[in-house]
Amino acid sequence: MHRRVAEGDMAAIKDYIMDMLEAVPKGRKLRPFWRRPLFL
């Protein structure tokens, strides 16, 4: 199933990537990425 990428999806992905980049040096546990229904 394919659909156009919504801006909300892109924002969610960007937020996750930013969280991941911040969490790596801090050793903080990442929030579950698949909690949100994304197109991926």
C-alpha cells in the first residue's frame, strides 16, 4: 500500500532522528519509533 508522504509523517521522522542524535551521546533510551502509524 503506497500513499503520498504527509507533512505530519515527515515531522514525526525528523523528530525521531533528532531524538536519536541527541540520545546517542547521552546514552538515553530512545522512545519507541513504531508507536506512531507511519508510512514506513
